[in-house]
Amino acid sequence: MSYLPQVVGARYVNGFVVSTRFDDGSEKHIDLSQWFKGPVFEPLKDPKVFKKFFIEGGTLAWPNGVDIAPEALYAARDSKKRHKKRMERTRKSRRSS
């Protein structure tokens, strides 16, 4: 049987990024706007609505009935790591100039 991740913690970071913690102890910053396709996600584009997320059934959900599969969240790129790599490249290019 393959691993089915469960979201056990979540906190708002900024924009549409949520720091998400999984039951295996891993944590990542996920930009959830990548899933904002289709009319059901339109309300989440409003930051006030977006920030009303909660954990239900091991994943992130919103009062309007939207949720994102926990395995999709687990497979998503960590935007914190991407930001860190970008900053490292910027520092390296500044040093070589």
C-alpha cells in the first residue's frame, strides 16, 4: 500500500502561500494559486476568503466546499526552497560581478 499523506497543520504565510505540515513530519510552503482554475476557485482569489482555510479530512478546505487533495499538496513544490535557491543565485551573481 502506498503512503497517503495527511495535512496536520497549516498557517498562512503571504499571498496565496500556506505553510503546510504533513503527518510524516515534513513541512513546505505551498503557493496554492496554482490550483485556482475554474469557477469553484474564484472566491479563493479574494484574500479574505482565502485566509479562511482549515484542515478537514487530512487536507486544506474552505467554507465554500473547496478542498485540495492531500496527495496533490504533498507533491507540490516547496516555494520556500525555490525562493532560497533564487536568493543564492542572486548572491552568487553579485559576487562574480
